[in-house]
Amino acid sequence: MDKESRIPKHVSIIMDGNGRWARERGMERIQGHLVGADSLKAVTEECVAQGVKYLSVYAFSEENWGRPAEEVSFLMGLLMKKVHEEVSLLMDNGVRFVVLGNRARLSRDLDDAITGLEQTTAKNDALTMIVFISYSGKWDILQAAKKFARKAVEDPSIIDDFGFPEFDSLLVTGGIPDPDLIIRTSGEQRISNYLLWQGAYSEFYFTPVLWPDFRKEEFRQALNEYSTRDRRYGKVK
Ligand code: FPP
């Protein structure tokens, strides 16, 4: 890999293992989420330090709405708390904050607070932090397909020349480069309906470390491993 591309432009993380981390310590699952939020802070700072331009994290899947009501409400409350508390962390580090997913399912208060933080941080350009909430890969592809269908009904002449870049722009990630590296913690080795389209050529890094224990050193190890990968995109060198 040439020197330029050794640092991935976009790192995406499936932050898994909070519940197990808490259970191993005889704590409630929510304690794992609380400590997991500190890991996210540490990794965000490290992205800025290393020159990663986009960090995205899978914080809450469409499927996660099926968790016990107390856990769902704790996670939404935690997000609301962080949106209010971390403004200076984002501003001091030049981080632009973006939430992507099926936002119609969020409470009005939370959605408004998120929109406020997105506006406040809109001009920051050291790092873009994308938090996927109420997101799933299939949902994203389907909502893009529906947008396309509506356009095509209006103007069927667009169909023939509608290609990948045009479809990319209809996904909620439109304008954001595809992830170069997808990290999943806690030993699980699957995509779990995450960035199905966008991850077509991502490198994967799986680690047994549980998310609350994943800090700067573990993140540096992942970047180090990435720098040794030979990315061919289906071609030959
Ligand atoms: C997966 O662990 C983690 C989640 C579903 C929530 C992730 C949320 C955070 C790290 C909180 C901080 C985030 C923000 C944006 C404030 P799990 O509960 O599935 O763990 P398990 O597989 O061990 O049960």
C-alpha cells in the first residue's frame, strides 16, 4: 500500500460486546453501554490524531428496537445526553457530527437535538463522525430504490443511464466515501445488516476485544493491520 493510503479515509465500527462486558463483571447491560461511550470518545480523538477523515459507528440498528424497552430508552437517553454534553469535544477537535438512519422513528426531541448539533458542527472539517441510528443496510437500499422508482415514474428516460454513482447518491450515505475499513469488536464475524452496499470493497478487521475495552491502542492495532492489506478491488496488480 502506498504511504498516502495507509491511513484509511473512512473507518466504520460495529461496536459490539457491551452487554457481555457488563455481564462478565456482574453489572447491568446498560453499564456496558456507558463505558462503551467512553471508547467512542477515545477512538474519535485517535481518528483526529491519525488523520482519518470519516469515522462511522453502528450505534443502534433497526433490529435493536426489539430490545427490552428499558434498554432502548436508556440508549436513546444516553444519546441525548451525549448530544448535549459533547459539543465542546466536537468543536475543540474540529469534528462534524452527522446522524444517519430512519430518523422518523426517533422522538421529536431527540431528532431536534441531533439536528441542532449537526448544524453547530457543520463547518468542522478535521473529521466527520457519522452515527448510524435506526439504520439497517437493507432499509437503506430499499429507501434508495423507492426514491429511484419515484424519479423513474416521473421521467422514465433516466432509467437506462442510471448507474452506480447515481444510485450511491440516493443512499443515506450519499456524498460520503465508502468505508475502507470495517472493524467489528467482540469476536462476532458477520455484517449484521450494516453497510451492505457501501461495504462492497471494505477491508474487515475482527477482534475479540469487547467494545468497552477497545481504546486508542486497540484502534492503532487495527490501523496497523489495515496498512498491510493488499486492496485489489477484484483486479490484478
Ligand atoms: C452492542 O453491544 C452495542 C450497542 C447496541 C449500542 C452501542 C452504543 C454505544 C457504544 C453507546 C455510545 C454511543 C453513542 C453514540 C452515545 P451489545 O449490547 O449488542 O452487546 P452484547 O452483544 O454483548 O450483548
